[in-house]
Amino acid sequence: MDNNNLQKSGIQDFISFDDYDKVPGFVISQAAYAISKTLTRRIKEAGINVTPHEFAILNRLTEHKTLNQKEIALLTYKDRPAVTRMLERMIAKGFVIKRVSQDDRRAYQVELTQQGRVMRDKIVPIATGVMTQALNGSAHEQLGTTIKTLQQITDNLDLQGG
């Protein structure tokens, strides 16, 4: 998009680094940090030894049943080495198991254990509470628009493809 089209679309108002508090990337980062920090604190207060990133893996495995490490990395927007380290911790905690893939002996399939399902189910109400607090005062229509906009940003940058 050239500069003339940027001005016509109004996007220029949101990409000026003269007012950093209006730059979407910064605001998104602030919100993600606040949610993650609050969720981490609430999980710890509940006496649970799981990080929000590990919770994301528990959630994706609940949704998909079995995933390989590459799929987990794509679905949680984490790099593969970080996923490998998290999975090793989660295996040690008894939350997941790794099995050699029947399709490719070099790959592993990851599944939740019963203990992992129980842990995920303990964290869901905590995460729901954090999100309820975070979204307080936001109208349903605003949230729908926000989700669509954030998905568009992700699609525009094509993180999963690269």
C-alpha cells in the first residue's frame, strides 16, 4: 500500500511512532503481557505448576487429541526448540506422552495423559476468570471486530508459513 492509500484508509493514524501508545503492535504486546502475567500469577496462587505456554499446549492437545511437535509449534506460535523444552517438562510432570509416529519413525506424536486433562480442566476456570476481567467493559460487537482485526494482522504477516 503506497503512502497516498495509507492516508485514505486512515491506517497512517495507527502507524505513527510519534504516539507509541496508539501503535497496534505495542498495544497488542501490552495486552498480551498483562494477560500472561495475570494468568501466571493466578495459576501460581492456585498452587498449580503450569505456565501459560504449557496451558496453551494442553489446550491444543485437548482440541486436536494428537499432534506432532511441528504442529504444536505452529498452533501455539512458539518456535520448535521452545516447544521441545516445554514438552520435556510436561512429560516429566506426567501431563503428556510422546510416541513414535506410525507414519514417520523420525517424528513423535504427542498426546495428553489423564493427568494432563485434569490439569487443563483445573486451569480453564482460572483462565476464564482472567479473560472475563480483561474483557470487562467491552461490547460483544467490539470483541468480534477486535478478533477479526487480530486474525487479519496474523494472516497479513503469515507467521505460520514462515
